[in-house]
Amino acid sequence: MDDNVLTVKFNWNGAEKAVGTMFIGTSPEFEMALYTMCFLVGKEDTNVDLVTGTDEFILNIKCYRMRGNLLGTSFPECLEHHEK
């Protein structure tokens, strides 16, 4: 079971989000550190390998800038999932 990364389709205020991905069971500190590191790398797309006790994920961390030097939003996209 994919218990660390969740990919869903949902509606919010009448607008459909075709794919949304989020971490499940991680700490806020982990997510802040991951997104901060990817933002400081300076790329919109950063590929990351995440290995848990039972799964391996290939993720793309999206970082959209706002006004050049501010973080607008950041979120994971699951590119691949392999059970160990």
C-alpha cells in the first residue's frame, strides 16, 4: 500500500484539480526542509528519490516562484512508485 505519498483528484470551490499529491505521515519540519532545499536550488523542477521502509518513490518537487525571489507554492508530484 502506498502509505507515504497520496495522489488524488478533487474539486475545490467548483474548480477541478486533475492531480494533487501530498505526503502522508511526515512531519511539518520534513516538508519545510524539503521544499526549502528545492527552492534554494533555484529550479522549478527538482527530482528526489524517497526511500521508506517499504516503498521507493521518484518524486518531482515543484517550486513556483512569485515576484522572482519568493516561494509561491511547492508540492510533490509522484513520477514512479516501487514496492520493496
